[in-house]
Amino acid sequence: MQAAKAGSLIRANQLGVLIGKGRYLIDLKEAGEIVAAGNMTKVPLTKDWYLGVSNIRGSLTSVIDFSRFGGGEPTAIETSSRVLAFSNALSFNSGLLVTKVLGLRNVDEMQLIEADEASHSQPWLLNRFVDADGNDWWQLSLALLVQDQNFLHIGL
């Protein structure tokens, strides 16, 4: 019902992740493999949110600190940290450093919050929801993120 009010199709089950202090919902069709945040090779002369490249099953994958990319604090790498690779369907060898994978979340059980001015400057943040515990969740579109010119230009 809320999806119809929003005027967009929202898949009920989404992958919930914690990135820094922010909670995000990612469409399962856009999410790829989830691996431990292992060794990353730094790449010189790149922006601070570009953490480097990591070998994920034989493929070099760029690892992004999404919190830092969005202007927030750097994401600390802890034992629960993971790299969420982008789906092969996106044809983009990249992954996000996530603090913790929180599992599947059903947006039908959350309240949709009306969009505000801030979300228009970040078109990859589609909708904001609040769960029963009062936690804010942002629906993050990886497909739109890989089209963002700021995201594509990693060099200083």
C-alpha cells in the first residue's frame, strides 16, 4: 500500500546493512556476494572514500567507503565488517564496505517517510523508512549510484 502511495515499485524484502551509523536497504537484485573485509590494496591519488582494490574470487573489485563518500565519518573496519559486491547485472566491479550485514528486512512492515530536500541531492537514496523500533532506513539504489559522476571519478 505504501509503495503504491510512493508511486514506485518497492520490493518487500531488501538486504539491510549498517554502514557507519547509517542503516540502508539494498535490492537483492543489485547485491552480489558478501565477503569478509580482507586485505585491500591502496591506489595512489584517489579520493579518501576509495579504499582500494580487493580480490574477490579472482576478480579485482574496487572497495568504497560509502559513509565517507556521502560526507560522513570513515567506516571503521571491524571483525563484523564485510564487502558487499555489486551484482554482476550492474556490470560494475565494485563493492561497499559495510559495518555489519543486518539481514533481510521487509519494508511492508516499515513506515514510508516523505522525501525531503536532502534526498534530491543524492538521487541514489530512493526512500526513507522507519521501522517498528524507530530506526531510520534509507533505500539505496546501487544501479543509480554507479551512474553518479562523483562516484565514477575516484581520482584526486
